Amino acid sequence: MTIATADLYDERGDALASLSLQFHDLGGHVAFDGPVRTVRCHRDNALVKAVLATPGNGAVLVIDGGGSLESALVGDLIAASAVANGWAGLIVHGAIRDRAAIAGLPLGVKALGSNPRKSAKEGVGEVDVAVTIAGVAFAPGKHVWADADGVLVER
């Protein structure tokens, strides 16, 4: 069972960074945690699809889509692949699609919103690099916790 982020922050305080950006809880699990993996991409989800097709081992993929809501970086097929490959969750600084289907999956998904428009599939971006979202750094290997209250990550 995942510890509540409010309780965790009470315990560890400034050892954790708190993401103030307000995400929607769109997956079947609201609370999730795990080691950070990252993808930085803009309106192109080929790297997201490729990473989520590999063993997740309980990791959380933090996808820095630059906050773009112009096209979706994750849809139901990619999210189902994440479940099949053992990922704990996704934090998408951008949009997803297929909200109803993703809500039924045993996967944590936080995103800024949704858009039915597909993204490009050219593979432009970077994998497992440090990304910063709303002033909070997410480095591969650090631990991230997410629940209805928000997102915390190790500094």
C-alpha cells in the first residue's frame, strides 16, 4: 500500500519536492509510486510507446511533453502496454486520450488533460534524462509518489 503523500511530506519535509502543478487523476489507480524513468518529447509519442513496451519493474514514467495539450502522448493501447509490462504509473506533462478506457486499467495516470488528436510517431526526444516540470526536477532513479493530493519526488 502506498503511503499518503501528505503523511510522507510530514515525515520527510524538504527532502522531498512537491509538484504544485495540478494534474487530473485519469488512471484506474489514484495512488502509485516507484522509481522515476523519464521521456522528454513534444507532440511525438514514439519514445513513450517504446519505453512502456519494456519491463517497468514498478517504475513511474514521467513524460515531459512541455505541457502541450495539442495532441495526446498516451492512449489506451500504450497504457495497456504499460500495465502488461509492469509499470506502476505515468505522470504526463501533456495530454492523453482514451480516458474512459485508461480509467479502467490498473495503472496510475496523472495528466494535464485529454485530446483525441494523435501525436507524431517520429521518435524525436530523449529517454532517461533529468526533466524539470513546474520547477520540480525528476531524475531517473529517484523515487516518486503520487496520490489524490499531488506528486512528491526525492530531491
